Amino acid sequence: MKKMKVTLVWQILIGFALGILIGAYLYHYPEHRDGIIKNILQPAGDIFLKMMKMIVIPVVFCCMVLGIAGQGNKKSVGRVGLKTMIYFFCITTTAIIFGLLVGNIFKPGAGADLTLLRAGAVHLQTSAVESHGLASIITNIIPENIIEAMAQGKILSVLFFAVLFGMALNVMDERKKQPVIDLISGIVDAMFKLTNFIMAYSPIGVCAMIAVTISTFGFSSLLPLAKLVLVGYGAILFFAIVVLGTIARFFGINIFSLAKYIKDELILTYSSAASAAVIPRIIQKVEELGAPKSIAGFVVPIGYSFNLDGTSIFLGIATLFITQLYGIDLSISEQVMLVVTMVVTTKGAAGVPGFMFVILSATLSSAGLPLEGIAFIAGIYRIIDMCNSTMNVFGNALAPLVIAKWEQKSRRTENLTELA
């Protein structure tokens, strides 16, 4: 008799459902809550997140180096890099504008009663909020000590060093650089295997994290902010299907086939609200879908910091939610300035704990808007961040496929030019 195997996606969904049930029980029976959360649930969730974060930096560094060194020539590296940054800039700017448009149309903060809203604790890194100018962002990216940057998980600094290291490797003599590339390639393969081991634990981690969230806030905390949650989820779903779907179709990519292929990673991201955790798996999956290793290893890690589609959409909605909450009307010119501020800050705060609040704080401060409104969003941030993170992962899975198709078209054009 053949044994029925439960796939990973079903294991995660079962863990998610069990987490909701456990969380609901603990919320209604608080006498058991603190001990179970502290001694069982919180450690179980932290173990999973720490194991995933443990491999992110080595994977990002090695894939970025291989992505650059594997391009073969400096011209190719520069072309792919330029296309990637143009694509990311256009998509995130569109996402921010779309979020503001949705906020203006549906007005999620209009009519909300401040006395019914539950405020949550917001922990911000002040330096990150204050230093959101372009010059400060560039200066902060450059690491003084790359080992320290890796230890602290500063992914932008690691990417910066990896780009320079890859470029240096690319101009070396073939005989000398090949052993280094082979070594790094072997490390990447081993990290992918390690990722599969860690993923086997993911249902337990997901169950624990969801249980902690539900047991702490319950479902009742969502009611006063239900409109904001519904508007945010609806906007992200529309953007994924219509906006990204149109772009994907232009490049001959089926957006639904892509979503189906990476469903495990999307469900895991939604359950854990940790987009960085699935970077190794997304790189592996887009390679399987046809993106060259050099492009997948180059685009996906950069996208983690520069292509935050879900966060960008919600930033626009959240900003207008707060202004509507306090009865503040923003003119078109003021909203244009908000777009400019968000475009810059979304590139500089990625990787900072609670970076969505950092970006939102920087945006509100620059426009002279009340920062106190952030505390109300903090009460349901976990629910919102689950959707934002999933959208970020989906956008970063599409990006390398688009860049690969774009690069293929460019090469065909170059060949035609040469033949002519």
C-alpha cells in the first residue's frame, strides 16, 4: 500500500490553522498564556526565524558575487545592473503612487473613532529615522568592517561589498579566479541543501508564531481597523494581478503559473511575515523557471532591499490613513513630495528592524504630520506585514524573470545590429 505524503505547503497550512486555534484558546484563557508563550511558543518561533536568518547573509553574499563574476564581462554586469535598478525604481514608485491613489479613493481613516483604536508599542531606531537623506543613505551603506556588517545583518552593506568583490573577481585572470568561483558555487549549493533541512521545521515555527500573535491581540483588535486591513489587502492583491500581471504578460510570463510554482514560499512568508527567510528558495526557484544563475543571484538579493512592492503600497495607504484619522487634507503637491520622500527612504531603511515604521516616521516627519498615528497601526502591524512581506517576495520572484527576458531581447537586438 502506497504511503500518502503530506507536502510542505499542506504542513505549513496545518501549522497555520493549529496556531490560530491555540492562539484563540490562550487569548480567552489568559491564566495559561504567559507561561506557554514564554517557555514554548516564543522559543519555537524564534528558533525558526533565527535558523532562516542564519543562512541569509552567506547566501546573499555568495549569490551576488557569482551573479557578477559569472556575467563574464564588465559591460554585461553594467547592463544587467542598470536594467535592474531602472525596473526596481519604476515598480516601487508606481506602487507608492498606487497606494496614495487607493488611500484617496477609499479613505480608510475617514470616520474612524480614535477612542476605539488600540495603540501598540512602536520601537524605532532614531538614527535611521533622522538619516534619510540620499548622502546619508550612501554613507551608511559602505561598511567599515565587512565581518561586523555580516554579523549585524546589514544586508545593504553586504551587498555593496559583494558587488565590489565580484567586480574585482571578474577582472582577474581566468586561471586564478575559477577556483574561487567554484568554491563560492559549492557554498551556495550547500546552503540550498541546508535551507531544505530548515524548511522541514517551518510548520512548527509557523504554528508557534501565529499562536503568539493571536493570543496577544485576539481578533477583536482588528475590528476598529478592519477597513484599513481590507483596503491594504485588496490594494496589494489588485497590484499583483493587474499591474505586475500586465508587466509579466508583456514579457511572456504567466503570473498565475509563477504564483503556483512558488506557493510554498508565499505561504511560508505570509505565515511568518519574514521575507528574508525565503531568499535562498526564491533564487533556486527562479533558476528552475529559466532565469540564468548570474541574473537570479544578482537581482533577488538586491530586490530584498530595493524592490519592496507590498511595503511601498501600504506606505501610501498608511500615510493617508493617519492624515484622515486626524482630519488633515493633503494637496496634490504635498502628496507628490510624499512620493519623493518615500522613494528615497524605502531604499535606505530596508534591513532595519521594523523598517516600515522607520520609513513611515521619516515620511510623516518630513511632511510635518502627527507621528502618534503610527501607534494605532502598530496594534495590527503583524496582520498587515504578513501581506506586505508576501507581496515583496512575489515581486522579487518576478523581477529576475523580467530582467532575464529583457536581457534576451537586448541580446537579440544587438545580434541583429551586428548582422545589419
